[in-house]
Amino acid sequence: MGKYFGTDGFRGEANKNLTFEHAVKIGRFLGWYYGAREGKKAKIVIGKDTRRSSYMFEYALCTGLMASGADAYIMHVTTTPSVAYITRVDDFDCGIMISASHNPYYDNGIKLLNGDGEKMDEETILKVEEYIDDKLEIPVAERENIGRTVDYVAGRNRYIGYLISMSKYSFKDVKVGLDVANGAAWQIAKGVFDALGAKTYVINDSPDGYNINTDCGSTHIEHLQKFVVDKGLDIGFAYDGDADRCLCVDEKGNLVTGDHILYIYGLYMKERGKLINNKVVTTVMSNFGLYKAFDKVGIEYEKTKVGDKYVYENMVQNGHRIGGEQSGHIIFTKYATTGDGILTSLKLMEVMLAKEKPMSELAAPVVFYPQVLKNVRVKSKPEAQNDPDVQDSVQKVADDLGDSGRILVRESGTEPVIRVMVEADTDEICEKYVDSVIEVIKKKGHIEE
């Protein structure tokens, strides 16, 4: 990760950590890098979520792009996966999404995508950062070389058409609840489900610039759970602010997590001979119960570091077709280069309709193990993690648990914190083993006072 850009873009509080000057410079660099540097006019597409500051960043990026000679195509309020899709199929040089995903409204972010709709490579990101820090000089465009903006709402409509084409079944008479989180899915999700024949019921679809993710969406799933039960719906789907993740609620109001989704669709693929390599890609934070369920049906799995970036990299490198995170970032590489919440919900509908079973029955084989996770602030993450006595205590827990649970100790990517997590048959067992490792970390003097 660079100085400004993390695994999911440049993110921070608007005009505090991430400012409009940053956005102008990002636009300036990209417009030159993909255009004037190569003697052509760059074409760059931009989308945004519903945050108040997204408009400011959109105009700032456009200003920078045009000043460097690029044409900026504006999709307006749309989802991250729609920008990735349009960047790829409409032959743009790169794509930009303005969003802080599931964060509160006062945060925002700038995500950069390459011409294939994938997260931009580290080498290019570092060059962007050099320009932000005034370590590079680039010329401004003049006369006929100055860029322009193009209204490209047609791109969003093309994406909606693509989603509709993904469904093999009519949703006629299926009662579906959607929580669009007052975010980017607001103008897209309902139209897709309506076009496919569903009886669609939507909540949190009145964005005002401030209420994105506020007590709604996939980070507050309890509201959709109650809505599904109260309305007697067949299923419900909740998205986050930029709609690259999806969580589900079954007809009984039970939560269906990303782990459940990986199992449900992974098994569906295996049964049809579509699960390439017989593997599903997960992160280390997937629940032990998912792996037990996979074992029972003979599905193999990979485990990556936390982050959909690492999931996607593993999938591309090894030719796997499905992967994701417990949080609901699910990637189908045959159809998309990023997590896509609406696409994920369509794929779950496909399984439910193909098997003619309610979602509760499809999700039932994944029985979550109790989990206890504790964060320990330490003086040095590497020293605490690599201490031989700490490693011995972790190994002892792993040996004691055997096949009945697991322990995971990892460093936080953003804080001076070591995370100690145990999954086992009971909360008491989890608590006991987590505390035993933390006690060793404390005895060895690693804990920050």
C-alpha cells in the first residue's frame, strides 16, 4: 500500500484527509498519463455515490482531467461495479469511482480502475502519489487539446441492461425486499428486479447526501430482517453505499452472509460441472463452519488475506471462478472484475428458483461456529507476532482444538493492533483460548500501555 491509497483506494474524511486539491491532482495525473503522455486524448469514465461531497470530488476530478487534455465521461450516481463494467466494455483508458463504500457520509474515497475494470496496479498508483507530493511535473493542455465533460448516463443504462440479461429465470410473483442503503444502488436495483417480474419492496431509497449507510444497508441488516418478516417476503437483499457487496435475508428473517453465499453458489456450480478447479476462494476471516460445510460436499478452498483485492488476485492467477468475503463482497470472474452486490443477489435468486427451495433451506448446511475476536494494542506488530513464545501459545491452541475449531492471529492493516480470533464449539472455549494467547503477549511485554 502507498502513502495515500490503500487496498480500496484513497479514503478519508472529505476535505480533511481527502481534499478537493487531491482530487484535482489525481485527475491531472491520470489525464496526462493516459493521454497527452502518449500523444492522444484520454477517455476516462467517472461514477459517484450519493454523499454530499461526491459532487465536489466529481467536479474536481473533471477539472484536473480536462486541464490535462482528457475527456471525462460522467455516469453520475451509480455503483462501483457499474463503473468497472463500463470501463471494460466501452474501451475507456481507466475508470474512477467516488465512494467510501460502507463508511459514514462525511468520509469519501477515490477508487481507480484500469482499462480492464480491475483495481489499478501498484506501480501506477505510486506514480499518482508522486504527483500528489509534487515530485513530478506535467504540462497543462492548451487550445484544442483541452478536454471536456460528456454526460454518460447511457453507460449506467447499459449496465442495467447487462444485469437484466444475467437472469435465466423470471422472478414473477417472487416477493423481494431491497435495502439500498440510501446509496448508489438507489436508481438501479429496483429497476432490475421489476424488469425481471419480481414484486419489489424497497427501503432506504431516499438519499439526501447525509443518510448513506446511516442505520441502513448491509451494515445494519436488522432492519431488512424485520422488513422481510413483517411484509411476508420470500427473500431480501441489502447493499452497502457503493453496492459492491450484498448480504441476504431468508424468508424467516435469518441473515445469509457472504460465507453462506459462497457455499450456496459454489455448490450450485459444482452440481452443474461449472466449478473450475473445484475450488472457492475465501479470506482467512471466513467462518470455520463454512469450511466444514465445504468438506462435506467435497469442495476445496483457498484462503487469502482479508480484502477483495487479494481474493480477486488469487482467482485470476489460478483460474478460479467464485470467491469472496463474509461481508458480502462476492466475485464471479466470468461476469465481473469486482464484487457486485446486485449481480450477487441475481445469482442467489437463480439458485433458489432453479432448485425450487427457499433460501433458508439452501443456507442451512453452513452452521456458524461461535467466534471470539479480541484486539490487542501492541508496541510493535511484527515483534509480537514473531515472538517464539507467542507462536508456541498459538500452536498449542491449534493442537488442542484439532478439527473442532481454529485460531487465527493476524496484524491489523491500519492500526497498531494484533487480532486474536478463535472459533470453537462454545463461546467459553473461544474465550479461554483467546485469553491464553493474549496473556502470553502481555507477559512478554508487547502490549502498549
